Amino acid sequence: MAEAEYAPPLVWVWDKTNGGQFASINRPTAGAQTEKELPVGKHPFQLYSLGTPNGQKVTIMLEELLATGHSAAEYDAWMINIGQGEQFGSGFVALNPNSKIPAMCDHSGAQPIRLFESGAMLLHLAEKFGAFIPTSAAGRAECLSWLMWQMGSAPFMGGGYGHFYHYAPVKIEYAINRYAMETKRLFDVANNRLKETRFLSGDDYSIADMAAFPWLGNLYNGAAYGNTREFLELEQYEAVGRWYDEIFARPAVKRGRIVNTAKMPERHSAADFDAVEAAEPT
């Protein structure tokens, strides 16, 4: 039986029982819901996150900086369980009034600097350490254009396609078709670019790649949203596949992808990765 067409009321009213995996935590208001301070470790950077694509962007960047000798980029990473509403604690909201992961505090200067939105964190770190961003005006503009492209694209892939295809309590053909089309279009944008250049902003690996890799990569390799790789025929985007394989092989990327996951809920030193490897079955 076809679902009855929805007629929006004159005034929308929030229905807390609208279903779905995130119904218990999503609401149309902002601000802290509980009093809870954030833990603070000993390193210059304190990251409060979860190993989702947006979280992976920042941990990959921090691990890449450490791998290239920037020891001042040492960080503590604390898991924020968004399924339990920890992003609405007062300490987290003080860092990120939008209550989304990741949030970060830079304690390396005279005064702490709060950072929210993953793209802002990548740019802050790139500028602070003079790494993974081109120095020429043209190169920087290209890099930032691709970074902003990714930031604008993520809601279509996650909140759009991912939600309606995988998480929504009912399957709505129009919504799935709308966001599947847009996700494939975004893959085609990246694929066309990567036919021309080794990386998104040119010949050099940059924060634009670190931003796009967790989103495009987790869909391309089948890790996100169930049967997505087959449903969207992502194997056809061969240039994205070549780019994905090269970035996935980077040791810092491998490390960054597991921070704030079940494998490594918290990260406080490089030794934490040794413990994870030791726990892996042989």
C-alpha cells in the first residue's frame, strides 16, 4: 500500500516519537542539557570526538603532523558518545555550541583557543604548523575550494543519503532517489578531478584530501550505510579508487581512522596504538 501523501501543517510541531535511531537525542533546540565538564589531558591539543568520518578527518591530520616530525601536535583524544547524548554536556557545548563532534581546544598558546567544525580544525592546524596546505596563492585557493566543497557535500551524503537509505525508520523512495543521485554526482565530481590530478588540490596531499577521504572512502570501501557500495555502483569511480588506495596505505591514516572507536576509545600517546596491535588476533 502506498504511503499517504504528507500535508505539512500550518505550524510545525516537534514530535519526540517520530522514530529513527537518533530520535531520542535530536531536538529543535540548542544548548547544554546536562552539567558535565570535559576531561583535560597533558598535551597541547585536546580533542573530543568520535570515529565517524568527521572525527577521522582531525585525527588523521594530527597523526600526519606527528608522522612528519611536528611533535608539538601531540594530542589527547576523548570519545564523545553521541548515541548517549554526551555532546549536550555543558563542557562540550562550551567548546561547540552546535553540539556536533568533533570539538577541540588548542592549549599551546597563552590563551586556550576553542575550535569546532572539522574544516576549521584542519585549516587551523595546517596554518599553525605550515603543513598540508599549499603556500602559493593559487595552490591555497584550490586547496580551500576543495576543502569547502567537502564541507558542503557531507550533509548530502550523511544526513541525506545515509539517513534515508540506512537509518530512517521508513524507506521513502523520493528521498532515497534524491540523495542517491546527489551522492553519485559528488563522486563524479571527485572522479573527474582525480583523473586530472594525483590529489584533490593538485600534486600534493593536503587537508582537502584528509577532509574528503573519510567520507568518500567509507562509502567507496563499503564500510558505511550497509549495501551502499553495490547500490550506488561505486566501483565505477576508478580514479576515486586509485586515490583511496594511495591514501588508505598511509600509516598515519591507518592510525587516525581507529582513534575514538571501539578499538581505541581514547588516545593519549603513540603507545596506545601498540596496545591495539598487541590485542589484534594473529
